[in-house]
Amino acid sequence: MIFTFVFDERLDIEVPKVYTAWNHLDARTQEEILTRWERSRGQIPDRIKELDQEIEKKQQLLYNEDDFEKSCRINEDIAELASIINDLWIWYRSTEAVTITSL
């Protein structure tokens, strides 16, 4: 097996897992990976939008929360959602680097 796609529960998308160096793959395999990745990658903007909406809801809860411990938990939730968004952006931009490398 040269590559596979695995579902990342945290990101809620399938991500590629390639078991060899990109430049060691033949052009057909690279194209197959990129084609499949584009389908997963296309879901990222919608996923980011969903997470942004969750953050906004949590921020509203935070603004109205007087209990310090609950505020801390809400802040942790917001930080985790922001971290997921960051990771999604990294994956979203990763195709550009792969495509440039393969030219």
C-alpha cells in the first residue's frame, strides 16, 4: 500500500496518508491522491465556517458566565475549536506545496 485516506475525527475530514516520498510516486498515483484530496479539501471551508459559528456561540456563553470554573471550561473549548481551525487551514494550504513540489 502506497497511500490511504484516513478519517480524522478531530478535523471531521479524510486526510491522506502517504507511505513514501512524494517524488517517488509515479504521476498517475500523484494525480489519484490529489484528485481524492481535492474532494476532502473542498469540505474544509464549510467545516471552518461551522467551527467559527460554534466559537461565536461559546463566546456569547462566556460573556454571560459569572462562574469562574465554567468560564475556564468555555475558554478551553474555544481554544480547542480555534486549534482545529488552525489545523484545517494547514491542511487546506498543504495541497499548494504538494502541487508545486510535483511540477
